[in-house]
Amino acid sequence: MGGKLTDHKKSEDGNPERIWWLQPRSDISSGKSARVSCSIETQLGKIEKHTIQIHTTKSEAGAVKVRNLDEILAFNREFVANQEYEKYQTTKFPDKRLVVLSCMDTRLVELLPKAMNMRNGDIKHVKSAGAIVSHPFGSIMRSILIAIYELNAEEVMVVGHYDCGMSAIDSKRTMEKMLDRGVSAQTFSTLQHAGINLHKWLHGFDRVEESVKNSVETIKNHPLLPPNVEVHGLLIDPVTGRLDVVVNGYERMKDSE
């Protein structure tokens, strides 16, 4: 995986602590920027000293938490310096000539490619909430078409999943959260008068199987899609990785001949 960031101090049990969880210190306070000395242990066990600029917030437990960007940039310096990138080098063309549209669910980040036997460089991976193609001329469909015409993809797979959060989206509740986070009611009114139905726009789906079928239909019937491109629809179990076929693009293509 790469280097491991650790706090320069030891925790109570004697183990190094990750840099993004620091023990409370008098010289670091919540909401402040500070330069912090830290140790980075590489895969070869080499310990290097670094000083990084951090901005801190307090966790519920009272520890000081480093912002994500600071932690990522510190880790990245070691990643590049140790040439960890070499194992991931490939071309921009998918080896399996396949585009996969999946949900952005965190449970699928590593599970989906492992369950589908996909390695780095095998596929073009497009993600959206619920694996939904919400508009035939939106960015999702554009990405699929670019993958086909410019990057040599020849098949498309829409992979939804069970227990998808988009099946439980309550547009009214989501809009209330927007208000709580600082979006004004006037903004809602302006969008409504511009003809934008936020309730419809935020709505997910009632049944994930039907949603996958709808996305497959939107892609397959697109006027710019080559007629010989197979479009499949699948569902993945976000716990076990089991795949269930909703639409078999090969059979559909055969039936249409």
C-alpha cells in the first residue's frame, strides 16, 4: 500500500500514532494551523523525519484531527519518493474493452473490482449515485460514449447494488438538510421559478432492479451508441460481492438479430 504516517510521539501503549490523530498538546489547538514534526515509516522500515503544515479540528474524543488534504499530501510525497506508483502503471485504454458504471457506495470501492476480477487497467470505471444515468446527454452518458469512441471500449456494464442508499432518498428531508447547512429558502424558490423540480431531481428509485434496467435502456437506446455495443445490467451484494444478472446484453443482442 505505501508509507505509514505516524505521530512523532508514542501513544500510551507504546505504539506509534497515525499523524492525523494527535494526542492533545498545548502547542496545537483546534481550528489553528501549525507545523508538526512527524516520522514516516516506509515499507522497508526506514524512518524519515518530516515537517508538515496542518490545520486542526477537534474530534468528539478530544483528540486533534488533521485535515484530510494535509494527510493526503504528506502521504503522497512518500508514495512518489518510494516509487509505489510503478505497480499501477498501465495505459489509458482498458484491457478488457469494458466500461463499468457503478454506484459510488464506499463498500464497493475495493469489493466490486475484486468480485468482478478487474485489475488496474482492465476497465473504464464511471460512478454515480445509484449507478443511475439520469440524463441521456449528461456527463455520465458522455463518459460512456467517450470510452467507446476514443478509448476502445466495446461493452458496457451497469452495476447497481442491494441496500442502495438511493432507494431511501427522501427529497424533502434532503432539502431540509440543505437549509440546515446554509442553503437559503430563496435559492429553492429561484430554482423552482426556473423550472427545476428539486423533488424529482433528488429522487432516487423504488426498486434497484428497475433502476438498473432503466439505465441499461437509456444507454442502449441512445442515438449516439453504436448498435453492436452490448449493454449489461447487474446487481452486486455489497457484503459478499455476489453478482446477479438483471440484463444479459449478449442474449439481448442475439434476440435482436
